[in-house]
Amino acid sequence: MKFILIWYIAVNIISLILFGIDKYKAVRQKWRIPERSLLLSAFLGGGIGALAGMTIFRHKIRKAKFKILVPLSIILHLALIILLFRRFN
């Protein structure tokens, strides 16, 4: 269970940073992080970091794909965590 906690902390920090970097690059019209990579970071467990990045950096907040899929990733991972805790407790 300790590994799972460390994983979620790390992947959420990485997701937040990815959204920040992408916003920085978008403003400067430079090479961007693919949307697929941003969403993948959310679905690997970084949904909360992704949502925080969307909010803090005001990035991808108008895109329906992100407004739907990022919260969905959070819901899916919360369900997974609940299932894991029930199984191992």
C-alpha cells in the first residue's frame, strides 16, 4: 500500500508539472506536449494533478475532451482505491 501512495503522489506531481509546461509552451508558441500524453498522465493516476494544472494554469479548460476525461480519471481511480482498500483490509 505504501507503493500505491508513493505512485499517486508522484504521478499527480508529474501531471501538474506537465500541464504547467504545456501552458508555458503554448503561450510562447513552442513545441507542445501531445494531448494524448496529458490525458495518459491523468489516467495513470494523475487526475487530481491534471485537474489542478487545468485550474491553476487555466489550461485546456475549454476543451470538452479534458472537461470530461480528467474528472472521469479521478472517479475511476477513486473507485480502484476503494476496491483495493476493501480487498486488503
